[in-house]
Amino acid sequence: MSTAINATWSIAAVLLILGIALIGGGFPILAKLARTKVRMDRLLPYLNALSSGIFIGSGLLHMLPHSSEICEEVFSTHFPVAPLCAALILVAMIAVEAFLAPEGHGHGHGASIGLKSSRSTEMMRVRSEESVLSGTSVDTDPTPPTSDDEDARARVSMFLTPAFLFTALAFHSFVAGLGMGVLDITSDPVEAVTMLIAILSHKGFAAMALCSAFLNKGLSVLPAALVVGAFSFVTPVGIGTGVVLKLATAGHTRQAITGLGLASSAGTFIYVGVVELLVDELKGGRGILMKMIQVALVVAGIGVMAALALAEH
């Protein structure tokens, strides 16, 4: 009976995650086919703030305490094994970003992703000022002449940002799925539900950002759709991996995998909530009222997770 319930839960979670990811990733593609410009700039900061609170609350109030209990029992020690594992995963996420991110990469998962450069604009301004002072007519074309090597570097770097975004999103999506897959819905229903809520709150926006990044860099619709499809299956693959590990082990080994998997997911969720979603949103040049609303939404997201934890006890 327990196996059937877990199988049904895993299939339902996979279908929900796939659906949300495909809808989110398909939105920019449909907009491109319809030749309309998608504007999510006003809404996304608030949605990201709410998702940030859900991720932080889920990681700190559910997964980390539960994994600590499991690890303390399995390893028969009061040493904080689970927090250490979460901290190492958090540092690993930051290290991956530091070593792989192209210069100028930002964290925000907005609807339009791209590197901004003010070099050509500044050049145009300076040349315009010089022409006014000298009384001569100067071509203010902001595109500077480039050599073949510069053109080649530009073509190579064109996909660095979206490629990095795919790698980073896929990495923490897989770890989150792994942590969810090792859970037993019959014995850990609240943890499983909170993880699913957190993943769903972010997956669609992540897929939208990823697809927009590739489309904005000149990728055609079909390859962009393939990228979205591949990304959509990363979390389900993580869930499947976790389920296989859970079924292939027993006793203390299964408990250890569950505890360490949850701790790894906790580190991933804290990283996503703080680094990927919250930091850039609050650092943006927005008004104090908007930032206060965003902070309130973060607290609201944490409050939802706290309410679920209270209901569990």
C-alpha cells in the first residue's frame, strides 16, 4: 500500500513539475511566434520575492530540521551532520557560479535575460560632444569596428550567459528533485508537500528566464523549445534518481540517503531563495515602497512554510 501511494505521489509530482516548466518556458516562445513583446518586469520582482520566502522557509523550517533528526539517529551523534552537508552544498553552488559565470552575469530570473554593455553608448555620447565642439559632422553609429577575432569572441560569448544559466538551474533542480525523491510521502507528508510547493513556485519562472535568455541571444524557436524540454525533465530525473536510491537500499543506508538528500536539498533551497531570487531583487534601484512590499512578500512566504510546520506539530 505504501509503495503504491509513493508511486502515485511521485508520478503526480513529476507531471505537475513538467506542466509548470513547459508552460513557463513556452510563454516566451508563444510570444515570439505571435511577434509580441512580453513584459513581466513589473510583476516578476514580487513573484520572485514570494518564491524566495517559500524557498528559505522550506529549507530552514522543514528540510534542515527533519534531515538533522534523521542524521542524528542514523549516525548516532550530536554532530551537526545535516547542517554541514547543507553548508557544503550551499558553498558548492556559489563556487559553481563563481567559476563558470561569464563576466557581468546577474542572478535575477527576469523574463528578459542578457548582458548589458554601456561601452558603445558612451562612445556615441563622447563622439557627439566632440562633433558639437568642433562643428564637424561625425557619424554617431554606436557600433565600433571589430576585428575577426573580436567577432569570433562575440559569437562564442553570445551563449555563455544562457548556457551558464542552464547549468546552474539544472544543477540545483536536480538536487532538489533528488531530495524529494528520497522522501516517503506516507511518513513525511508535510516535508514532501512543502518541497513540491517550493519547486512549483519557482520552476515556471526559471524555465521562462532560461527560454528568454536563449531567444534574446538569437536562438531560433525550435532549439529554444528543445532547451526548455531538457530543463523541464531535470527535476523529474532527480526525483527518479531519489526513488531508485530509496528502493535499492534499506535500513540505515536508506535513512542515511534520505537524511543527506534532504540536507542537500535544504542547502539548494537556501541558495535559490537568498542568492538566486532575493539578493538582486533587493539590490535593484527601486523605490523604498517597492522594496518594503518585496520584504513583506518574503516574510509571507516564510510564514506559509511556518504555518505548515506548525500544522505538522
